[in-house]
Amino acid sequence: MLRFLVHRFIGLAVTMFFVSIMVFVIMELPPGDYADRYAFRKFSGTGVNVTEGDIENIRIQFGLDKPAWQRYFQWVGGIVTRFDFGQSFAFETSVNNVIGKRLWMTLAILYSTLVLTYLLAIPIAIYAAIHRRSAVDYSLTVLSYLGLALPNFLLALILLYISVTLFGTSIGGLFSPEYEKAGWSVGKALDLLQHLIVPAIVLAWSATALQLQTVRATMLDELNKLSVTAARARGIPEWKLLLKYPARLAVNPVVSTIGFDVNRIFSELPIVALVLGLPELGELLIQSYLDLDMYVAGAVLLMLTFFIVVMNFISDIALAALDPRISLEG
Amino acid sequence: MDNDLLIDVKNLRVSFHTDEGFITPVDGVNYQVRRGKTLGIVGESGSGKSVSTRALTKLLPKNAVIEPTSQILFYQNGAAQPLNITPLSPNSKEIRAIRGGQVGMIFQEPMASFSPVYTVGNQIIEAVRQHRHAAASPLAATATIGSQIDESIRAGNKKMSKLEARDVAVDMLERVGIGNAGLRVNQYPHELSGGMRQRAMIAVALSTHPSVLIADEPTTALDVTIQAQILELMRELQAELGMAIIFITHDMGVIAQIADEVAVMYLGAIVERGPTRELIEDARHPYTRGLLAAIPSLDRLDTRLSSVPGDIPSPLERPAGCLFHTRCPHRIDGTCERFAPERTEVVPNHFVRCHLYR
Ligand SMILES: Nc1ncnc2c1ncn2[C@@H]1O[C@H](COP(=O)(O)OP(=O)(O)OP(=O)(O)O)[C@@H](O)[C@H]1O
Ligand SMILES: [Mg+2]
């Protein structure tokens, strides 16, 4: 197990290294460099005539005259040692300031979506498989087809309408204005949950529908295994053996697709966030591309891939914990 | 009074609700299970061997019904009256106590019988802790089969600790001939060889000291040398522990080696039953004779291996009259396809259902 962990951890580090190179290349792609844009931004409209020399000075000031590999290590070094993602050119402040709350917003939505998906899909699908051809099982099938057919943004609009008209909740942001600056309290936590629930439902919708189907199918498969009959033949109480044997393996497909789920949530998030007016990273990424604000774009890209890679890592470890055959072979 | 009688099955009828209709693949089966004896059940695939024995622990799919007229009587230690389990729910406490506690089971596929994600030891310990209780004295730990009741009274029904159960598991693995048991107990099923897995499965089944062991084709998936070893092991353990065995197979050759009594099943009925020697040397039913002729033997190497000719009728179209008449070489026209033969005792303890022996 320890060897397996070390193995996977090295894999994670190597992946992040290659990702950072790719992100750096993307950051270098736009024509001109940071100094050009900085100068343009700072002096355009002021009547000051910017010379090549001025730009060269800016370059030296920011260390942009150095070769690419040196700048790469400077950038990565800043991130790793000081958690400093560089300067945002469009906002004229540090990238960390620009990203700040949006990172927490994105993470809050990501995890509440994942938790909601798994909390709904796993128990319901297991129940439906055990009670095959029951009312729950049939309604589940209908619901999950609906779940797969209904587009996210449409659902977002419907839920937005419902929650504003029926419950009078303010949507947008993580907190209502009155809690925004307040310290942590039960009220603030509830307020946060209230704001998270709509985006979480919207993003969890199709994933839940999909996971319901896979968990149910795996569970049905596992229920028919001889090992389950053998446990029954040993006189183990039904609920105990169902949880211990088939249910444990029925969550395997869910655990192994955590990485995909994270990936999908990140790709769907910007549209949903746009509809619901949530400040999150995806939207910032698009904006930073438009502004050619490459340090912001790089930071967002790096963070998003980092979470995907980390969640894949967690999924690998959880999978090995669930099924000991995996770590023994790895 | 028959003191060795453990289970008495009378007129067992099991039906299934299927998409194609209502079928009755086990119809009117009678047999007894006796302490220390081995009952062999033979028959072709689909003859109802598994269904008729799984009914003993109600280990049947949800769409199965055991007809209420059937009687499955358990003669329990000390109880004045036998317990008829037919009306009990499969999830009842009584049935769960019987499963594993009084009746252990082993199956055809030793690999599939174990869950791949738990160690062999885990699955033994689970069974042991489910059925055996903490020993009050070191003496009780070595109690023999059938005395679980006294054991639990002495120990005041306390659950056995995990460590104690682990010792039982290691001891049991040693008894079934697995070397290095202290290490094996922590291994996963895929780390054992095929023959060792079946030994381990026997260890699981016997770790709770059942008085009856149902072995459903335990050697079919194994190669011949391993098969012989497993049969030998089962014989040894029976001599040592005194449990009854129900041994299911479709191989007459295997039955001859292990059974004291043989029941031959065809389409859900026992067509012939008798002491093994008697039945093999003097088989009466044409179907039994067909099965015996199918055993390969040295003095018949030149002749083609014969099996019973003809196809097994589908369970949806059970023949009227004698079940076997569609394939019978000695069919009496006008009788066999019209009347079901009664059970006749041709010599003491040797029963046959055939119009030839009325
Ligand atoms: N789950 C089920 N649903 C419907 N019918 C079933 C089911 N299980 C068994 N049967 C019926 O019962 C008949 C007997 O099955 P059983 O498994 O007892 O045969 P068997 O003698 O053990 O055969 P094999 O040697 O292949 O194990 C089958 O032919 C089938 O018609
Ligand atoms: Mg069978």
C-alpha cells in the first residue's frame, strides 16, 4: 500500500510538472509580451510617447529580458514557495487578489456538487437494485432519463425562477449582503448552503442521473455474485451482507470517475455561473483570455488542472482501498 | 426412533414464477439426511439438484415458492419435536441460525464463492462470530459438532472476540490441509491456488460446526488430481467431525467414491434411491443405467463413451405420465406416457419409480 501511495504521488508530481510547462507555453503564445501590454496600458491616452527603450526598461524591471526557462522557474518558484501567481495586468494588482474569493467559490460549488451527486446517486441506486422492479426502481429510471435529457442552463433558469419567486432567496455570490462581512455563525453557514444549493443541483443533475444508472447496474451485477449467496448461506444478516459485499463494489465506478466528474463540472460551471451570476474561476478564465491577461489565465488553468489531478489521485487511492486487488497489482 | 436423522424432506415441491410462466422444477422429492452419512444426489444439468437442496436453507431466488404442503423437518439436538421450516421466512432468525449454524454450504466455483475484496480469514471470522459464542472455558472451545447450544448456554451468549475467532480460522485452515495457515488467513482469495481455495471454502463452511454440509458440485471446476484430494479431505473431515454431507454431482464416478446413499434425480423428481453399492451394482431405473454407462472405464475404452440419449425436455413442457418416457429405451407404450409410476421398494431401502418394477 505504501509503495502504491508513493508511486501515485510521484505520478501526481510529474503530471503537475508537465501541466505547468503546457500552461506556461500557453501564457507565452499571445503576440507581444507583458512589457508591451503594460506600457500600452499605462501610457495610452496620456500622450506620452513610449520608446523601445522605455519598454526595454520595463522588461528588465519585470525580469522579462531573461530567457524563457529562467522565467518559467521564476514563475513556478513563486507559486511553489510563496503561493504567488504573479501580476494581473488587466486589474493592476496581484493575481492572488483577482482570484481570491473566486477560488473559494469554485471549490465550494465543486465539492457541494460532488457531495450532492454521490449522496443522492449511491444510496438510491443501491436501494433500487435491491428492490428491483419496485416503484422506486421504475421511477428512478424515468427520472434519470429526464436527468440526461434536460440541459443544465435550462434547469438553472427554472430553479432560479422557483427559488426567487417561491422562497425569496437572493441568488448570486456565496452570501447574502447581510452576511457578506459578518463573522462565522450558524446563520451564515445556512446562508452559504442556501446559495450553494441551486448551482449544486444544476451541476449535479446530469451526473446524478448517470451515476444512478451505473451504480444500479453494478449493484445488480454484484447481487448475483456467488460470493453474496455464499455469505447468505453462512447466515449473515441480509442488510449486513448487502453493505459488506455488493454495495462496497457498487461504488467502484463512482469512485473511479471522480476525476471525470470534476472535469465535467469545471467545463459546465462557466455557463451555469453566467446564468446564476456567480463569480467563479471559469468566467475569469474566459475574461482573462479576452484581455490577454496571461498571468491570471495561467493561474486559473493551473488551479483547475491541479484540482482535477488531485481528485484523480484521491480517486486512485480510494479505489485501491475499496479493492485490494488494485494496489497488489500496481 | 431414528436417532441419527437430522433432516427429513417430505414431498418437496418448488416452483418459480418466470417470464415464460409458472414452472415446477422440483416436484415431490423425499430424502433424509443422517449424521455421519453422505447422501449423493446425481442427475443431469437442470434436474433440480441445486434447487432441492438450497430449499433446505431457503436459499432460493425471490421468484421461487416452496409449496406449503412440503415438509422440511429439522431434528434439532434436544428438541422434542422436529422443526418444519417450510412456513418460515427466508430472512427469519431461525433460518439464519440454520444457515451456517446447522447447514454449511460449499459451491462449484471456489473463486467466486469468496468475495475478492476481503481476506479469506475475514470471511471465516465473520461466519464464526455469527454463529459461535465466546468460550466460557478453554474446554468449550474444542466442543464438537452439535453442541453449540450447550456451548452458548455456558458462555451466556457472548459474541466471540475477533482474536478468538481468528484462532478458530487458523485452526480450521490447518485442518483442511492448508500449510502456513497463520499467513494464509491474511491473504486474499486470488493469492491461493484453485485447490487451496476449495479447501479454504470447506474451512469457511465447517468453521461454524454445522451438522450438515451441502457440497454443490464442489469438485467439478477442479482438475482430476485436486478433485481426488478434495474428496479424500471431505471423507477425512467427516470421519473426524461426524457431520452429514449432501454431495451433489452429475458424475456417477465421483458419487461411487464418496456416497453412502445415492438419489438419482430427473426433471425434479427422485427416480431411484438406494445404498450406493446396491444402486451401482443393481441399478433398476433405465435412466440410472444410462448414467452408469456414461462412466468411462478401462474395460470399455474401445466402445464410444455413451451418455443417456435424447434431449432433456424443457421445464415448461414436463412430460405427462413417467417423466422419463420421452427418452426411455424400455418404454411400455400405452402405460408410460399416461400414468406416473408409483414409488416401489424393490429391495429394502432401494426405491425406484418405474413401471418396469411394479
Ligand atoms: N432463478 C430461477 N428462475 C427460474 N427457474 C429456475 C431458477 N433457478 C432454477 N430454475 C429452474 O430449476 C431447474 C433446476 O435447476 P437446478 O439449478 O436445481 O439444476 P441442477 O440440477 O442443479 O443443474 P446443474 O447441474 O446445472 O447445476 C432449472 O432447469 C430451471 O428450470
Ligand atoms: Mg446446480
